[in-house]
Amino acid sequence: MLSKKIVEELWEIVGKENVITDPIVLEVYGIDASPYSSIPKAVIFPENTEQIIKLVKLASREDLPIIPRGAGTSLCGGVVPVKSDIILVLTKMKEVIEINKKDGYAVVEPGLTNGELQEILKPYGFMFAPDPSSFSVSTIGGNVGANAGGIKGVKYGVTSNHLLGLEVVMPDGELIKTGILSPNYGVEHDITGLFCGSEGTFGIITKIAVKLTPLPQSIGTLLTFFTSLHDAGQAVSDIIAEGIIPTTLEIMDKITAKAVNEYINLGLRPETEALLLIEVDGLEAEIPGTLARIERILHKNNCISVSKAQTPEERELLWRARRSNAGAMGRIRPLNITQDIVVPRDKLPEMISTTQEIAKKFNVLIGQVAHAGDGNVHPIFLYYPWDHDELERVEKACDEVIKLAIDLGGTISGEHGIGIEKLKYMSWEFSPEDLNFMKQIKECLDPKGILNAGKVIP
């Protein structure tokens, strides 16, 4: 519990209406989209950079751990307190400061959501390419913190590929600017890249310069079903090997597809073991030929049907179904652990097939959905929280799947971040020397360890 003196200082900085200390309300901010929870000491809603500077200086003076938070969509406990932290919720900072159509960039505040930014950019003929499944609520600041990707990652990459500069409040309250926001742009080191994916452990981002991508002239979308998850995975590898770069290449296994189909009818056939959702964009004249090449590959890999979205409404329905998978899985079990592994694309069939075998070995339910075009697989481990035996088996299966990904030359996280959940796996992937170097960077930038303490580095 914070002292009365500190609470009054917080009131003075941001206003009493922007400080929450009510224990009941604090519980709401002690969770994110992961199974983890812990109640913070206070929740603050800063409205500008100057307030954040004052808050950070206060936290540094009093050795109070603080966590920058956006919409709380982290799937790995990224914004769950570890040390009864103070949480700074940045959702009131959502101004679009500049849209530069000529040079193709925008400068925004961190609390703006992906969905809001896309709607603002449409009239200008642009989009912000990173497109996480939680785009309607996830914030641009959160995208930067986790280096999020999403369904368009196979063609457009992740947030770091579209990040041009940052304004950051450092752990001592100093304000720095990087990239195109820096007066030294062009001669500085890649300081912007240091903060992208750091999960709020190095500084609090207050302004973000993002690269804009022109809206495509035309889009084609295919939905296809397979009787084998392995065949679906092989089709993904073959499409990429053919030199085709789809905008999106998403895979769902039977468990996930069935749950989604009960929410939005996809016409799922009883024998379906996997589905692929494929999209290409570009010049209108190119799309039919590209789709025809993809269809040939799908049939070669034994697909049982292929259908094309005929209208924008049909296309949106398919993507709404894809984005609904997290909620739809709640029909099967109330809780889940969603992992975020990445493997080389040619190892994808082995990864998803062996994950099925691991599920059988431990007698657990594992749904699989993946940004398959870039090898990013999300195994979803389903469980009842009151069934301790099932949870124990889920944790063992989870460990084995993570180890498999590493053994296949992959990594433990593609876009969700490390947070709390993956801390124990860091030493599986990184050497003691690697981890020590990471600790040195953290200690150099945040010697008191007040920013998002207990995350990322074990």
C-alpha cells in the first residue's frame, strides 16, 4: 500500500481522477490476456509526456516499480505486476500528431489502437501494416513493446520493420528521441531498435513515428480445407518455395477450426483436420494468376475444397472468424496457455505434426493456429483451472513443445514477448553469456530496476 504522501503527490501530478487505489478496481488491472494475475499498488492514467516524466522521477526517487500498459492484451503476463508495481495506463495518450503523406510516415501517441490508426489512415490511402489479431483494441505502444506482427507478417513483417523513431522517457526521467524524431537522425546508432520488443523494461515510449504502407489496389482471399494437418503445413512450405509471397497465410487445426465454426459458420466439412486462410494483394491484373498458382499447390497437397471470397463482406467474415479463435477456444476450456514459437518454414509440417503427438502423449487438448507463412505457430494448451492434474500435464506438454521448437532451430517467441510466462525458457534458448549481456544492458539503462521488473530477463 502506498503512503498517503505518495498518493497525494500522484494526485498533484495527474489529478485525483487519474489515480486508482481502490482495491476492488485494482484487481481489474492485475490481469492481462494471460492466466497470470497480481494486484498493483496503484493505477495511474497519465495524459501527456510531462506527467510521465514527473511520475518516473517520483518512482525513481522512491524505488517504486512501474509498468507501462496499453490495452492489456498481452498473452504472456507482460503487464502483470511482479512486485506490487504501479501501473501507468497510457490509453489516454492517443493523439495523432502528424500524418506526412509525402514522406509516408505518421507520428502518434502510444495509446492509439491499431484499429483507430487504420481508420484514420484510410482516407489518405495508407495503412499501418502490423495487424495483430487484437488490432481493434491493442495499442501502437503495445505493438512496439512486444514487436508485434500479426496476420500480414509473411509479406509485411513485424512492427520493427515499420518503426522510424521514438520519444522515450528513461528510468531516471530523462527524455530522449530516436530515429526521425531525433535531431541526430542518420548518424546515431539504432537506438530505436533497442526499445522495440523490450516490453517496457528500458523506457516508457511516449511518441512513435511509424512508416505508412499504401493500401493495395486489389485483394484475393482463399479458404481451403484439408484432411491432414501435415498436408496443410506442407502446402504452406510449397507456396513459399514457389516464390509466392502472400499477404497472409494462416493455418488452423481441427480443434481450433471447429470452435471457430460454431461461432461463425465457415462451412466446415466433418472430415476436416485443418484449414488454410490465404490472402494475396497487389495490382488487380496480378491477383487472378497468383490465386490460380496457389490453388494448383493446394490441390497437389490433397486439399478437399477451395473457395474464394467474392465480396468484401465475405472476406471480412473470414477474417472475423480467424480473429475470433481466442474467444472461441473458451467454449472448450475456460483457460488456456497460448505459446508463440517460431520455426523455419520448412520445419513447419514437423512442428505441427509432432505437437499433435505430444498432445496425445500427455492426454491434453492443444489447438494450433499459426501465421504459417513466417513459421510463427501458436499452440493453445487448453485446461480447466480446477483440474490440477490436467494443468500439470498441460505444463509438461508445453515444455516439450517449446523444446521441440528450439531443437528445430526455432525460437520461443515470435511476437507475444517473454513477459512472466517464458522466463524459464530463456536459458533453454540463450547461453549464460547471452543472458549476462542482456542483464548488463538492463542494468546500464535501468540501474534501479524499476521498469517492468521481473520480466524478459530471468
